[in-house]
Amino acid sequence: MKKQLNLILFLFILITLLSLTKIAISNSITTNGITLNSMQQEIVSLNTQNYIIRQKYLQQASLLTIEQKAKAEGFTPNQTDYFVSETQHLASNQ
């Protein structure tokens, strides 16, 4: 009879410990899931911001925008073209 009581007590303690371990692991997994979800939302947000910044950069770097800004600052296109037709000798032959 004493062996059966010890066996029942051992099984009860084992079941209790295994249940507590399962609860601890479940809580850890839940916390990791919440953290993972938060990180995924942050990744989506950063990707959206990167896309917006890339579009603004491409718009500002376009030649049309640069030309408009240059005209607004007073730059004008060069109207005269210079060509070199013949060379001049600066040093005399001795």
C-alpha cells in the first residue's frame, strides 16, 4: 500500500512540474509572438518610409527638376559655342 501511495505522490508531483513547464514555455512563445509581430510592423513601416524617400530622391535628382531649379537661381544656357580652329605656337623655334 505504501508503494502505491509513493507512486501516486510521485506521479502527482511529476504532472504538476510538467504542467508548470508547459505554462512557462507557452508564455515564452506568446511573448516571442508579440515581439515578432511588433518587429514585422516596424519592418513594414520602414519599408514604406524607404519607398517614400526613394521617390522623393528620384524626383529631386531628375534632370527636369535640376533644370527648373537652375533657372530659378538665374542660370541661363550658354548661347555661344566655342570651337578651336587652329593652334597657336607660343614658343619660337630656334
